[in-house]
Amino acid sequence: MAIGADNWSFGAVPHEDDKLAFSVNQLLAAEYGVHVLENILCDELTEDDVDEFLFVLGHAKFRGTTQMQINPVAVR
């Protein structure tokens, strides 16, 4: 499962408690196994009034990382 947004953070930045920085990302990934996708560009889909599409995401095969650059594709 994955969740995505067109901004770079799902939580408040800066967080009011320094120990809880990026707590939404940590909760989604560590507790629920949900991949967090940020900075997803949706402008062209919005301009074309696209509301349904096949979302294809190739996962890079890196070990020991928490983030990476990927190239998702929306197929209409």
C-alpha cells in the first residue's frame, strides 16, 4: 500500500516537539507498512480533468535506505 501527496511532508514542519519530527511518515512506514510518496507531480492530470488512471510505480532495489528517487507513471 502507498499514500502520496504533491508536497514534501505529511506532517507539520517544524513539529512542536523536536522528538516527533516527521512522526506521520514514521507511523505510516514503521507501524503500518505504508510507503510514503512525496512531491508527486499531478498538474498535467489535473489540467486534463483526469480522475481515474492506472498508477505504476517501479520500486528501486536499494537496501538500507529510507528514501530514494523514483519515477511513477499514470496510464490513462
